[in-house]
Amino acid sequence: MLKFILKIWPALLPIIIYTIWIFVFKKKRKKDYIDGEYKVVNEKPKNEEIGAFSLRNSSFVLVLFSTLLFIIISLIFIVITTKPIMQNQIEQPKIIVE
């Protein structure tokens, strides 16, 4: 199983990079407001923000699709490059003539 995971780790790379990118930019994001108490008058409620790992987030969906494509391509490459295991192979007797 470990051998299989090591062969497809490049396919999982986009999700790992996206996760790190989200956490790094989340920490570096500057606030453009001051925390305080306020009351909004005569304004419709805003829609909820789209989360970083939401399926509504187009960047996240793009990363998911690219990861699935990489996994499929790497599995096809693994199947093409591996040699089949010959089971139940009967070895022919060798005749040596002197």
C-alpha cells in the first residue's frame, strides 16, 4: 500500500499546496477594519462568505478536479509501466544437446 501511495503522491500535491496557501494567506491577511460594536440599520443581511474549502469556491473546485485528473493520469502511467506478474507459469523443460 505504501508503494502505491508513493507512486501517486504527485497527484495529491495540488490539494496539499492549496491547503498550505490558504493557511499562509489567512495568517498574513490584514484587517481593514477595527473591531467594535455597531448596529446596521435598513440594510439587507449579506450572504454568508464562501469558505476556503467550500464547493462554491471556484479555486477549490479547480484544485479538486486537477487532483482527480493527476490521479487518473498517474494510475494509467502505473498500469502502463508495470510488468505483469506471471502466475501459474509452467516452465518448459530445457533440452541440452551436446
